[in-house]
Amino acid sequence: MYKTILALAAILIIFSGCSKKEEPKTPEAGKEASAPAVPVRGGKILEVIQTSSYSYLRVEEEAGEVWLAVQKMDVKEGENIYFTQSMEMKNFEGKEAGKTFESILFVNDPSKDKASFGGQVGSPADLPADFKHPEQAGVPKEDVKVEKAAGGVTVSEVFAKKTELKDKKVKIRGKVTKVNAGIMNTNWIHIQDGTASGNEYDLTLTSADVPTVGQIILIEGKVSVGKDFGAGYKYDVIVEEAKILEKK
């Protein structure tokens, strides 16, 4: 009888050990699990277009060809270029490049040496806080003189009286100096009227409408101050949801 009891106890211990679930392994005390490495993209440069500020590069990646825009650098066809931080723009008009890019990645950390990214962690979408999107690149001051809209304000007044005009609707007449369409679900329009407040002479608008560069337009929209759309879109002053009332 005693031997039978011992045998049953042994069997129970064996089955108990087999059915016990394995506990998940946890990091050692004082150590955190490492974050996944940033995907490094890039490949062979097939084409280079150099402008005064940017190098536009057609690059062959494993998934196919892609256009990149980087701050002007010394690169040649046949060399390799790599990156981890980028932001896509669609239907981007590169005036100096003489080309409209259906899709282009503006790269913040280009490098010819893939090994330079070794051990880096984070997100490929991360961009430095001071990154300024190329949409905000300076537009040359044009020699224009546009009549002020009746009951409206001038470009210089929008900048000079930004605190007073904040969140208010205004009417402005100006010449279209630049248009970037279909970015972040809106269109980005730049206008000048010949007036200036200090170095500010070019005003940015967001709108569902798409005018043509060179047109004189009358718009109505809301003045926003200190606007940060994210992804490098930061504006001290911008007019949002602008509606084109007239154009010629």
C-alpha cells in the first residue's frame, strides 16, 4: 500500500511538471529591451539634378526607383546614398529643377556611408524640431504693386498686425508667386502685393482652390499665428481656409 502511494505521488509530480507553462523571459534587472533599429533606405544614384539649394536624386532601391531631395551636396551618378529620416511630398514643383515630381522624399540625414547608421534607434519618421520643410523655402521678392482690397488688408499689415488680426477673417489681394498643390490634404499658395513688414513680404495661404502662378487673386481667410502643422510646417503667420473671391 505504501509503495502504491509513493508511485501515485511520483506520477502526479511528473504530470505537474509537464503541464507547467513556461514563464516569458523578461529583461535582466536594470536593463531595458532595446528598441528596433531604424530601417536604412537608399541605393544607387541613377540621376542627379543640382540646384542652388538642393540636390535632386533619382535612386534605385530594392523596391524600385524613388526621387530624393537633399540639401545640396557633392554627389554623382553611380554613387550610393542612404537615409533614415524623410518626408514625402506629392506633385512637388521643383522650379529650378525644371521638373514636377509626382512623389519625392525630402531627406534630412543623407549619407554615402550606410555604416554611419549602425546602432541607431528610433523612428524613420522622426525629424528634428528645427527642421524646416522645403515648402517654406524663401520665395524671391517680386517687383509688383497690387491695389489693396476694399475693406481688406495688405500683406505687410497681416504681418505687422498679426496679434490684432489673429483668428479673424481678412480679405487680401495679391499676386500668386508659388503654388504647391495636394500636400497634407490642402493647397499651399504664396502671394505678394508689393508691401513688406521688415523682411516679410510673401504670405502663405492654405486653400481648397488652386490658382495659377502669376494670377492676381482676391482671397478671404482666417489669420493664424504661431501655427505648427507638424512635419516641418511651421508658420509665424499664415492665412488658412482661404477662398478665392476673384482672380485675373
